[in-house]
Amino acid sequence: MTGADVLLIALGAVAVGAGVLVVTTKHLVRAGLYLVVCLGALAGDFLVLSAELVAWVQVLIYVGAVVVLLLFAVMLTRAPIGASDDLDRPGWPAALIGGGAGLGLTVLLVDAYRWSTVTLPPAGTAERLGEQIFQSWVLPFEVLSVLLLSALVGAIVLSRPDIGRAGPPSDGRVADLVDSEPGGRR
């Protein structure tokens, strides 16, 4: 076992541990921060596997954008930041389903490959990856960007109670604005 193997296993353990903390914590902001640790450990795994471009994309896109978007959505929607009673549900059904799915996938993969070795294609370059993304995968790439934009717009709409209201505000704010204008009309 080489040093790279030990580092890969250690980073994998950190990623799994942080992933477990993401789904078991009762604090929403802490869950977001544990997600940063999990995604950072995955980026470290990619670096150990000599996939530097994928590692930096992981850091820039997921850690830098998606988690920040998640935390801003929490702040914009005024969700409770501390421990929430809504998140206090029994965890055994989820553990049972997750464990069953993991065991099923393990059995499927062991049965499919029978511990045989798999030859890997030659290492890709950033140029080949860019050609694949912007030639073959440009439509899913753009659909994902529209999805993220609509999620951001939805978070803004949810955070503003005055958007989508049928009539004037019930607390008289419009009348106060008219009265406070210089030379206000009445």
C-alpha cells in the first residue's frame, strides 16, 4: 500500500464522515458547512487520482457556487438557523433504505466485475474535456445553468413578501409613501 492509497482512503473517510454529518445534523447552516468539508475531501481525492482539472472544477463549482447558493437561499428565505424540531425525525427508515441500496449496489458491482481488472483509457487533457463538454454535452450544460438561475430567482421571490401580492399592502405603507413625498398629492 503506497502513500497515495493511504491518502485516498483517509480523504474518502473524511468525505463519508462529513456526508453522514450533513444528513444527521439538526442545524441547517452546519449541514451546509459539513457539505463544504465533504466536497473538499472529494476534490482532494481527485487530486490524488491526478485529475487536477476535475478537482478544481469541484472546488469552483460545487464548493464555491452551489454551497454558497445554498447558504444564501437559507439566509434569504429566513429559514431557522438553529436546531429545528422539523428536522427531528426518526433516522432508521433512511438508514435502512440507504444501507439496503448500498448493499444492493455492492452486490451488483461485485457480481458484474468478479474482481477482474479493468483497463483504463489514457488520461484526458483539459482540451479533450472542453471539446466533449462544449460539443457533445452543451445542451445539458446549458439546461443546468438555467436550472440554477431559476433556483436563485425562486429564492429571491420567496424571500420578498411584497412580490406576487394581489393588492396594496395591508399595513398602509403606500399611503405613508404618498404623504411623505415632497408636494405629495392627496
